[in-house]
Amino acid sequence: MTDQPSLHHQQVHQADFLDPKKSVIPTFSLLQQNGELYPTAEAPDLSKQHALKIHDTFLFIRALDERMLASQRQGRISFYMTEIGEEAADICSAAALKPEDTIFAQYREQGALAYRGFSVDQFMNQIFSNELDLGKGRQMPVHYGSKALNYVTISSPLATQIPQATGYAYGLKQDKKDQVVICYFGEGAASEGDFHAGLNMAAVLKAPVIFFCRNNGYAISTPTHEQFAGDGIASRGAGYGIKTLRVDGNDALAVYQATCLARKIAVEEPQPVLIEAMTYRLGAHSSSDDPSGYRSKEEESKWREQDPVARFSHWLIKQGWWTKEQEESSLAKHRKQVAEAMKKAEKLPKPPLETLFSDVYDELPWHLEEQLEEAKAHILRNPTAYPATAGRLVK
Amino acid sequence: MSKVNLLQAVNSALETAMQQDERVLCFGEDVGAFGGVFRATSGLQEKFGPSRCFNTPLTEQGIIGFAIGLAAQKQRPVAEIQFADYIFPAFDQLVNEAAKYRYRSGNEFDVGSLTVRTPYGGGINGGLYHSQSPEAYFTHTPGLKVVVPRNPYQAKGLLLASIADNNPVLFLEPKKLYRASTGEVPDEPYQLPLGKAEVVREGTDITLVAWGAQVQVIEEAADKAAELGISCEVIDLCTLLPWDRATLAASVKKTGRLVINHEAPKTSGFGAELAASLQEACFLHLESPILRVTGWDTPFPLALEKEYFPNALRTLDAIQSSMDY
């Protein structure tokens, strides 16, 4: 048996090059900035309770990002990454999934994790790399992960999570579970080879994974026109044989609806789906970056007018589910909680010395046992040089 | 017991593992219906179906990334990289991802069920890109285990142990021996311990250590040395990471001399690690400098493969120079 396509299939006799510029993929959107639906748009089936949970997560993330960036500026933490401007993309896509679906994130999706129920204390423990951090203080701030919440721990190398998400999803299919994986990445990461590897394998092996691209306009300083020449990331979906949708990433309702539909395709058919969410990174790439060197204030303020949180808030108010006063008091409540959690977390000690050596393997091999003893003995001989660990070592 | 070659032993280990645990999946380029370019996965798709033994697209980084995802989801993947020379597109996935999964997540997630099999080494007229021995790149990576069998009995026992082990294992198969090495192998399942060297031959004057296909080279050198009245202790390291220092140190303390043999280039080869660690452990027992007989510090050649190769004759030179020191 051969599945090679016939050479004679649909022959033409003029050399008509396919011009990608002639077909631009449209953007699915439902909600206007003033909180009104577009005339022909229909709101998705979203309950008041569900909508308010989304909005509460929006406001929590705003409070968290604002405070953590300030803390970094004060020198209290080494590093931070905000997701301001992109909250609808990650939070509303996560809201469209089930809690047992697995999330493979890049690094700017703390909203999806917060939506899942990661507590403010858990955020703080990771950011301050203290002894209660689930990651045992081993990774820079914002590299979260939680087995209980099916949120796979983030790593810094870009796009490595994409083929992994495919493998994880294939495993779910093997187990006959009605679950999906969602895999987040930026439009810059989509230039990595792992993007190609992950999408192609998912399509060929029919893995139930939703590839969710946050096209936020910049990879650190590199604008999209210096990243790719095609029609964004969505145009690549067809080449892999993957069903694809481009969505307004600042439109909470459209992102929610798109992801609900994608989940259905992924589970039922099963096959991968690609969503490209068009959005904008209103903040810097990270606390180490200054966007004034590569983009204008005018551009930023144009996008600030498209704020996804304000747009959703307008819709909630029009629904009669929310008020401006509630918005203010909710934001104030989150700010207070973040500040209190931060004070608590920064006082906690660093993880003990043993965690430097544990988890390299499932058990300590002889050479790591030996090195741990060597490190202990050295620290005990020089306790003032190692204040974080010396006091807790037993002679 | 059956008399089989190394390739059949690998195939038997894979079949056993798939039989024992339905979460064992075998995949890679041409691994499915065709059974692999060397035939290591022959018959597995037929027996266990295309969802458990299958072809992947031609993408090494994809194969390993995919395998990592499967392992994180608690399947037990055995991924094949067709030639060790082509593992480098997957270097990032192995070194930055698989090796660090447990550590970076604080043990929230791990990929301990991952095994990566790949044929390595020269002697098949493969030139630069079908001959390399890339073990040292991976022994420099905390979090990985690196295992190399030398014969069919080890291939089955060590591969089953690698698949069962709860750490990511790189299993390097000496392709030169796939058909050349034959031996009696139990039909039933068995495991050989990882991290344990094997004293292949006891001796008193000098210790020789190698792994994989080079073990037969140092055995041949030991035979030649015996004719000259030199008694060699021959050790197969079996696992390179974590390696069995205790067995090696005990032997070197006894003989006072050590020659290391590996096919990979000399500079920063795994022999350098052995030499450094064993002089630390055995300094006062050493009668002569630890010597290394290795591939030259060049890419792997084609026409001059014989001149590149750290063969028994070169090993014998080193044995004599160690004895005469």
C-alpha cells in the first residue's frame, strides 16, 4: 500500500505561483473595546460565575505584576516578567479548559496558573526562592510549576515545551483519557526548530494538543516583521495539516470561544489545533529590558486603548454583573494580599543545602553523596561565608 | 538460553519490556513497520500495534522532545536515534530538558522513565557521520545516566535495567558488534545493575579499562601482553554515568597501573575523567602515569580508519610503556 499522492492529481498547464500575500487569514473577534458585541457576533456560553472568576484573575494578575515589578526595581527580587496587555490570551484560554487538562507554558502565562488556583503565597515562595517554593529555589523568578494543578514546570529555553506537549498529549490519547494539552509560546519562539518538530509530529501522530501562540508583536526587541515574512503564525497551520484559527487576543470572549471549540476538536477527532492570538506586550520583555529603545510611546498608547481587561470589564458592567466600585475594591483587595504575602515570603529561609544535590537523580549516587559531604565540611569550616546554610548544618 | 547476536538481544529486551508494561512505547525514524535501519525494532509493530511502535517524522529534536513529554505523562518511552552522530539536534532536549526535568521542578515532574537508544562507534566504514562516540558530551550532564553494553547478554540485561530505571538513560549500542558479537542469552527477563563495572578478567600487573566495543580490543591486548608475561586485569565500565569508581580504584590499588581505552578523541574524552578521579583515589599506589589509548583528536576518518583506531597493538604499546616506566 502506498499513500504517495498521485502525480496526476489536479494538473495545471500554466506556472501559477502561489502568492501568500493574496490570502490573509482573518481574525476572529466578538467584543468591541466599549464592551459591546460586534453586530453579528454572539457571546459564548459563559456563566456569570465563570466570567467573574476570569475577571478576578485579571485583577489579581494586574496587582501581582505591578507589585513584583516594583519589588524588582527596589532590589527585593532579582528578576520579573509581567504579562500586562496579554491577560485575555492566557487566562481565557485556560478558562476554556478542564482542570485536568495539562498546561505547557512558555513563561508569560502566570494568569493561566492563577486561574487554576495557584495561591498568592505559592507565587511569592517561587519568586523569592524560599524553602517553601515547590521548585526548591532552583529557578529564577516566574519559572512556576505545579503537579497538583497540571501546570508543567517552565524552563527558560524557548520552544522546548512544544514537542514535549505533543508527546504528553499522545500519552493521554494512549490512556484513552478525554483530556487535552495546551501549549503556549510566543511568535518569536515559533522560529525555533522545536516549533516545527512539535507541530509536525502532533499532526502526523494525531495528538490532542492545542498550540496557543501569543503573537504579542515582539521577541524582546525584535518586531514581527524581522521574525517572519509570512502571514503570522496561523498561516503555518495549513502546511502541517492542522486546523487553525486566528483570534483577537485582547478579546476575552473570542479567546474563550476559540479555545472551547479547539478543545472539542482536539478531544473528539482527535487532532491538534493551532490558535494564534493577536495581542501586544504592553510591558517590557522582562525587568532587564527597556522598550523605549525599540518602539514608540505612540505605538504603546494605541495598544493601551485596546486593553483586554478594560474591555472585558465594560462587558461585565453592561451585563449588570459588575460595577466600577467593585472593580476598585477588588483591585485594592488583591494589592493588599500580594503585599502581605510578599512580606511573609521574603522572611522565609532559603532551601537547605541538601536541595542543591537532591533531585538530580531519583536517589543520590555515590559521587553526589561525596560532594554533599565535601560541601558541608567546607561550609562548616567557613560558616561566615555561607550565612544562608551554615547555621542549619549539623556538625 | 538462546544463542543470539547483540541486535537480537536488543530486540528481545524491547519485546520483553513491551510485553511486561503496556506503557513502554518504541519509536523513531524507520522504527515502525520496517523495524529500524538495523532491524532492532523488527516485529514489534506487528506484535504490539502501531500506537506502541511507530515511525516518527525525521526530526531528532522532535523525537526526544516528544519522548520527554511521554515520560512526563508517565508512559515509558524508548526512543531511537538512528545514529549517535545525529543526536545533536536533540542535544538541547537531552541536556537542558530531560536531564534537568526533576531538578528544576523540585520533583514535581520527572522524565525518569525515558530511555534513548542509539548506535554509536566506528568500524563500519562510516566516515565522519556514521562512526562517532559522543558519550563524553553526555557524561558531562548531571541528571543523565549513560550506559554501554559490550555483548548480547549485557545488551538485554542493561537495556531492561535502563528502561526500568527511574532516571533518563542514554543507551549507546556498539553497532560494529550488532551482528559480530554473539552469545548465550536467557530467554526470560533479567536486569543487570546500572552503575556497576564488570571485572572481565583478573590480573595482577596492570589494569585495562574500556566500554562497549573497545572491551574486546583491550582483551586482545591482554592476550598479547600475557605472551610477554604481563598479567592484565580487564574491566568493562558498563555504565559511564554514574561510574563505578570503587571497582576501578580497588583494581588500580592492586595493580598500580592503569591504561584506559576509548574510541572517542582524547581531549576531554571520558578517559580524562577516569584518569583524574583515579589518581585522586590511588595516588600512593600508582607505579606509573595513567595512560590513555584513544582515537586521535580529529574528526572520525574514512580511508585511514585503521590508523585512527585505538586498537590492541596501540594498547599493547601503552601497556609496555607503563610496565617499563
